[in-house]
Amino acid sequence: MRSAWLAVVLGGATSLVAAQSSAEPTVWQRARDPSAHAEARLLRGLERLLDAEAQAEPEPEFASHFSRAAVAMLDLARLPAPNDPRLACAMARALVLAHVGRAAEAERLLEAAIPKLPVGTLLAGAWRDLGRARRERGDAAGARAAWTRELEIVIDPEERGLAFFERAAAEVRLGELAAAALDYQRASEAASSELLRLRGLYGVALSLERQGDLPAALVVLDRALAAKLPLSHYPSDDPLEVPGGFTPEFELEYVRGLAATASARRASESVERRRAYEHAVAHFDAYLAAAPASDAWLGHARALRERAAAELRKLPGTSHPPR
């Protein structure tokens, strides 16, 4: 069924690129800009694929088919630098969503398009994608600046919450932990979805622990762990199991390790406590294995891992306790 849907969408998008439409540029527009006709066709095709990607977002692996098809479409078009800033934004979004190592190209497209855009949702989206492109390149300061500009424009509560969440993640990478805690809290309060509200709480806990206040972090985690997502809307009732969220990817292992530590403290039975501490050790081990040697939080992760392992060794029935 999925492959059939994908074929229909891709086929429709291809026909859109070849077909005429009432949205075609006028004769006068074509005279002023000979590439306007080709740009209009490419924009329609990209918009259709990106819309399909957004609808498939709950399943990231499936959604990636559409963003990568969009990248293939723009490569096949072989147009020079676009004159239409809307097309530049669509091209950049495809490059960002596809994760094909072309973030610098997306950044150049957006930086050229943004001064031409009126204030509104398209401009807010351009700043959002610019933040993501800069994040992919490892430019946390540039990403934070882009999301700050988005927050000056965006009105929708969920989009504001997401912008606060994204900016907080950049602030964590920059070591600005007090600012990160505040932005994660703002994300939790602004969001209209339960998923982002709870992710914001996990972010607050992460920021507090990295400031050296583990007890306060555990209190926040107690609040987060007490809530569950509605399975009618999400594939799991655990927000840390829903695709997306914390970046870089190994950061999620750190957050899961903290959550498991809090779960162990909440457990009333030794069997549950042991399982939770085992999970904490495993998640911190995964973080330590994946994080680069330059990561600022390796020492914190090692200390939390040893703390969980020490608690685990105290529990009865633990065979081969970790060292």
C-alpha cells in the first residue's frame, strides 16, 4: 500500500512539472524572466512532494522517500540559482529534510531568499529551515540566531513551541544552560500538543542536570514520567519513543538515561528498580559510545552511569553487576 501511494504521489508530481496551470507566469513575466515558466513548474512539483512528506511525518523512514524524491527532482531540473524566493525556500527545505549532506547549499539558498520575502508564514518557515541547515553544519550559534528571528514572526502556538525547543537545543550545545532551561520551559508552555509539552519538560530536566542540579532535574522528570501520550494520536505513550525530538541523535540516549534514573527512584519494587537502573546504564553507555571526544558532557554522562551502576550493585538479585 505504501509503495502504491508513493508511486501515485511521485507520478502526480512528475506530471505537475510537465503540465500547464493557471498559476503559470504571464507573458509579461516570461518576457522579463525567461526562466519563470520552468521555476513555476518546479515549484509546484516540489510543493506537492513536500506536502506529502509532511503528511507522512509520523513515520520518518517513509517520509524521507518524499524529501529525497524532491531533491532528485530539483537536481534533474538543473535550473540556475532561482529568482523566485518561494522556489529557493522549497529547494532548501527539500535539502534540509532529506539529510543528504547539502546543508551549506540550503543555507545559501535561504540567505539569498530571506531578504526578498514579506513578513509572514513563509518567512518564518525560511528562518526555521535556516536554523536546521546551520544546525546540520554544526553552527549552533548561527542556528540559535535563526530561530530567534523565527520567534519574532511566528504566531502559531505549536510552531512557537517548536522554535523555543530548537533554540534551547542550540543553547545546550553552546553551554548556555540557564537560557536553555528557560526556552525548554517556554516550549512546554507554548505548545498545543502533549508531545512537545512533555519533551519540553525533559529538556528542562536535561538543562538542570547539566547545571549540576540533579535533584531538581529528577523532580521535573517525575512530572514528565507521570504523564502519558494518548495512543489514539501517537505510536507510543512515551514521548521519548516517538521519532524526532532531541538532537543530535545521541543526545536522546542521555535523556533516556536520566529518565531511567528517575524511574528507578520512583519504583516501589526492587525488580522494577533494578530494571530501570539497568536501562540507565545501557543508555549512558550508548551515549558515551556515540558522542564525539570533544563533547562537553562526557564527564557528566560517565558520572551518571557510575551512579546508576553503583545503585544497581546494591540491589539483591543483580547477577554480574556493571562496573
